[in-house]
Amino acid sequence: MPELARDGRFVDNPRRVEHRAALQEALARVTRGLTAADVLERLQRAGVPSARVSTMDQVAGEPQTEASGMLPAVKHPRVPDFRAVALPIKWDGERPAPTRVPPLLGEHSTEVLVELGYDAATIRDLAERHVVQL
């Protein structure tokens, strides 16, 4: 769509931002008929840094995800074969392993409420009124 490059509404970033809706609609008229792979291939051919946005199940299935150690197996008392999302950084070439598994609903409510200054009677009252889950 070389005509878009000559359109005064889109000649620089401030104008593209100002006319974002019009630009998005112009681009959508072309891209609606393309697959994601087609769009990605065209962008890469044009030298535009780009990548497909993946769903979580697609990310989990990528060989790179496994190779990078981003979904380590973690011992979980209630969920067999539990995998957690690791930190996206490494220290000395090692990715820190998760140290805790996700809690059950209400598992840490009492300790959080105590830390916030609530006394035992108030916490019981909140639980009895179903304000919090213990």
C-alpha cells in the first residue's frame, strides 16, 4: 500500500498516532484476507522486526520454551506433573527455580490478614460472612 506512505495523515509517527483508527482500518482492509503466516512473511521480507503473538498453549509447545527451561517441573503436593513459569533471567548461566507452588484459594488468607493488622476475631467474622475464604 505505497499510497499510505504519501498520505499526509501518516507521514510521521505523531500523525499516525493522531489518525490511528484510519490507519488501522486501511491496513485491516488488506490483512483481513491474509493468514498470520502471510502477514509475518511479508513483514519479515520488508525488514520489519516482527513475530507472531502466540497463545499460552502454543508457547508451551514450542521447542525453544523447553530448551530455555522456562517451564520447569516443580514438585507440587496436589498437582502431579505441575510446571511453573520460570523467571526470564539467568544468574551465572542458571535460571532460578520456583520456590513455591501456587496456593489453594484461601490457603494464605489468615497470614495475609494478620500481616495487614486484622485480629483473629475479625478474621473469623470475615470468614463467617463469606468476605474471605480461609
